[in-house]
Amino acid sequence: MTTLLELSGLTKAYPGVVANSDVSFSIARGGVHALLGENGAGKSTLVKTIYGLVKPDSGSMRLNGKPYTPSEPRDARAAGVAMVFQHFSLFEALSVAENVALGMETPPPMRDLSRRIREVSEAYGLPLDPTRRVGDLSAGERQRVEIVRCLLQDPSLLIMDEPTSVLTPQEVGILFATLRKLALEGTSILYISHKLEEIRALCDAATILRGGKVVGEANPRKASAAELAEQMVGTKLTPPKARAGAVGEIILQVSRLSMPPASQFGTPLKNVSLAVRAGEVLGIGGVAGNGQDELLSALSGERRTSRETVLLEGTDVSRMPPSARRAAGLLTAPEERLGHAAAPDMSLTENAVLTGTARMGLLRNGFLSWSRARSFAKDIIAQFDVRTPGPGVAARSLSGGNLQKFVIGREVLQGPRVLVVNQPTWGVDASAAAAIRQALLDLAAEGAGIVVISQDLDELLEISDRFAALNGGALGEAVPTSSLTMEQIGLMLGGAHDLEEAHV
């Protein structure tokens, strides 16, 4: 294969940290190239440099054999570089075609654009109706919009950041078929993912970053997932150890919980019932947009529910606000870590105070004890290996994975009776994910009830005792994970709410 993009000695430093240090590697034309590394390894800075969002301090790039120095994304797109970001950048109130038009420098007439969207989406197995409103689309369909928007640019290089985090196993198969077709047609793909088995199935080359530096190259089809993970973190990984504690009495009971959506694009909860026992991990799976956020807000107290719908150790907490539920032992960690779980411009100490005041005894005679708050934040940083200069830095300065470790650690160290977490290891590297999962299992072993809402099916199979599927705001019956296959789970996520249906 000939080289499409060549990076030579790219270096980018920020105050107190070198994000990329002398990074050099090349991407083959028509190749699917993985960029691997733990959180904070420098992957985001590097792809932002390629896409024109970051200007390197030194080093150079060559695209198609010519110097490549994009000063903004517009330059990158003009040169044939497109990027599908981890977070969707779509307007829910607009149609598919209108969203696509917003990403184009000179969009054609809407009728012509709609025709092109249909042609391109069908040609690559990602059918889209250009007239549909984005707010009415599933998470998988929204990702199709992002991909088709890029494909309309006829890119020579397509950068994809964690593209399967919102997809069912069946949708992942469709996406991979699309990417393989693009590669056969000569499009190069730079693929970022923490799901190493996906990397092994899709990619033909991999560059591994650690601490901002290239520490190795690998052929993912020949290396095992464990070998790739160990190259990323520099140490041998150990899988989470199963707990030995016995499951106790029901500690959280949800009965016939129905709730309208908070917005016109939300999902109503429909007669949701579940029970969690002390020492148990209940896994709830579902494709994004099927009621996960609504369920968490109902359990956290951010939205009140009808009386007798949420019981904590036999006490009705349905009408309690979040602070009272926390004091009683029902703690939650939402999916959106920056803005919901943590205030971006507040320090880590201040963010520790936001949820830990009551259970950590941070108030004395009505006054906040900042020394205790700092000590609590330091404990979180130390016990959960949060990579940060100290508790005084702003939450927004942390990488996504390190902020996730801080958020989960903040809740775990408060000793909850029940902990409900949404996407606990989303966007987190293999080492951090293993640590978070072990912390949840350890908490269960101590007698807490754990509810894990996740789109990572491997994660749910690894740590959950029982699994239930959330589809369209309705929760299916929870079944033992030991009896499930990945195919059955995929069918349950699509609407088959029990094993008998999944076998049909």
C-alpha cells in the first residue's frame, strides 16, 4: 500500500503537560489504522492536529506526498480529511438534510442534497430518510447522519472517534461492513476505540501512544486484545475478580414507574419495575435514547415520581429530592460527566463537595469544612488513580477518562447502600475500565446494591448478576447473565424482552 498521510515529529505542549511528543507514523492509502492509548495518552490532541483544530508546536505532516498544514477544519475538509466525533453535533429540531447542509461550505439546493443523501446512504448500507427530524432518530441513525455527512465530501481520510459506543451488536456489524467497503474503494480510516476486540476485527495496523509518545506499532489481527492493552498501559492487566459475598434482601424496589419525557425528544418511561438485592449487580442495557437518562433522573430524584414507585430499604423515597436520597444512601452517577456529573469550571475539591456534603460530614455547624473537602478529593484522586496535578485544578482540565474515574470514585467512597451508574466506563481505557469495574464489584461485596446502565454489553456480561433490556422506555424482565449469549442480548435490546422471544 502507498502512504496517504505521514506524520513526522509532531509535538504539542500545554502548560504543565506535553500532549504529543515527537509523534511519527504513517497511514496507508485504503488502510484501516487504529490509534490506541489509555486516557490522556495524546490521541485527542493528535487527531485534532490532523483535522486542523490544533496547531502543533513542531513537526510536520504530508498528505498525498505534499506538505499538509491545516489551520482550521475547513482546510482539512478541503484537503479530503473528514472526522466523525465521539459526541454528535446535530440539531434535533432540524431534518437530516438540514443538518447535513449545515456541515457543508456551499450546500446544493435542498432537493438535490436530499437525493444525494439517499443515494450515498443506500450505497453504503446506511439508509437514511433526509426529510426525517433528527430528534426522532435512534442513536444509531444519528450516527449514520454524521457518517453520511462525511461521505458526501468524498474524503480520502476518515477519522472515527469511538464510533460504536451507541450501537447494538447488529448495528456494529453494519458499520464495519461500510468501513470495509470504503477501505476497498481507497479511503483510509483512522479508527479510535477502547474496544480492542473491535480493533482486532476491523483494523490492519495500529499505532500505540503512551504519555504522548509512540511506544509501539502492532498488527491487531495477530496480537491478542490482552497484548494490545498491555502495550497501551505498560503493565500486565488483571481482569476484575468476582466477589464472594452472598446476595441479601431486596434493597431497592421500583414498581410500575411511568414518567413523561422531560423534552419533546426524550423517551417516556413505561411501567418500569425492577428489584435490586444487597450485594447484587443488576445490569441494564439499551441503545442510547431508549430511556436511560430518564430512568437515572427518576432514581436520583432529579425528577419526582408517583408515590410508592421507588422504595429504598422499604422506605418510600419517590418524592424525595436528590440531597435527601443521597443522605438515605441512594447515590447516582450520570452519563454526562462534564456538565451533569461535574461542574466544568469548579475545582475537583468543589466538585467533591457537590455530592459529598452529607455523607462525608463536610458541614460543621452550618459551615463547610474546606480541609475535610480537600482531604476527600485527595482520597478520590489517590484511590482511583486520577491523573491530575492536584485537587485544586478545574474539572474541565482533566481528560475524559480521568474525570470519569473521579466521578465514580466520589460516589463509591461515600459508601452508598445503592449506587446507580450510567455508562461507568464510557470512553475509558482498558486499565481504568478494569479499575472502575473492580470498584463496583468490591462495593457489591460489601453489601451495596449496584445498578449499572451501560451500552457496553461486554461490560454488563462481565460484572452483572442479572441483565434487563431497556427499549423505548420499557424495561424487560431481568434474567441471569450466565444464561445469555451476545446474540440474545442484541435481540433483547431490539425489543425482545425475555429469553423466549430472544430465542424466536
